Amino acid sequence: MVTRLREGVWWIDLGGVNGYLVDDGGDLTLVDAGMPWHGDDVVGAVLDAGYALSDLKRVLVTHYDLDHVGGLPRLDGLDVDIYAGRGDAPLVAGHESPSLRSRKGVTQRVMGLVGSRPNAEVTPVVDGDTLGSFTVYETPGHTPGHVAYVSESLDAAFLGDLVREADGALDPSPWLISDDTDAVRESIHELRERAPPFATAAVGHGTPFERGGSDRLADLARRI
């Protein structure tokens, strides 16, 4: 199911996890790709938004977890560039395996058994990089290489699993699924201080906020 959030930004509701489609000045961009069985849903969302699959030029991955990268192999054969934070990019590409020294890594290793890796190259990005209108913000905590993508011109922030929507508010990534909850809190405060104001808060889980996104992030920062 694809829902228009604002001009050039669509929410792909994959049932429990979200992807997003963005027309970034003509460069059609997918943010996160859902589970392995969501690949056809992502393709359908591109078509439902009025585009051809060949229009897709870029995929921005917020982090390595199966529910955000599992659909990437469905895009094999397309001329798309895939980007992920430098700490998670080797995992997305399959060049490295999650560490078994952390609870999060063990979970990722087990979940990864049901998925496959994309054939396309995965380019690592670092804090401050720009991709079209998007600026990369390193936001570790949920995973070591988690990043958020903020577009000032689109008035939207793609927050991945740094935060989630619950009961109409933003909450931090919970302990059970986070690599480091202290880092989560620090990342929320730093993103609140550094990012420009944005209306749309596009979260990985829950219902995205069409308006008042940066205000909601500021409210969360005050609560934690």
C-alpha cells in the first residue's frame, strides 16, 4: 500500500515495517526495502505512485536489519545505486557477517539465514555526505552503522529505527532490538541539535508524521 505524505514523498506500508519512495528532483529514490517477501510490494508501490521500475535510481538504506534490506535482491538487474552507513554497508553487501559478541549481532545473524544479499554494489556513506537533496547523519545505537537521511528541500527526515511511532508520539529504539541504548539517546539528541527543521518524520515502524516532525523529535529529546 502506497500513501502520499507530501509532494514527492510516499509511504510504503509493508505491514509492520515501512519503506519510502521519494522523487528527489527527478531521481526516484527508495528508502529501505522491507523483508525478503516484500520485494514485489516495493515494486508495486513504484508502479502505484505512477513511475516505471526503470525510473528507480537510488536506494538509501538506514541500517542493516532483515526487515529493511530483505527486499533489495528483488531490484537486482536494475540500474540503481545502493547506499548505507559505513558501519553497516559491509553487512548489507554480504562482505561481513554480524558479530556474535552482541545480542543484536546474534539476532541479525539468525535472521539473515532467511535472506540473500543484493548483487549490486553497496556504497558506504559517512556523516555529512550528500546524495541529491539528502544529507547523511550518522545515528548509531539501533545498529552501529545506523544513519538518518534528511532532505531540507523536501522538508522530510527518514529516521529508520532510531525512533518509532507509538500512540501518536516518537519513542526511542527499545533495548530489546538495539545494539546500544545509550548511543540511541545520544543520537536522538545530536540529530535534534544538528538537523534542519523538517515537517515529515518518516519512521521505520509505526505511522509516519506528515507534519511537525522536528517538533516531535524535540519533544522526545526532552523526555529522555
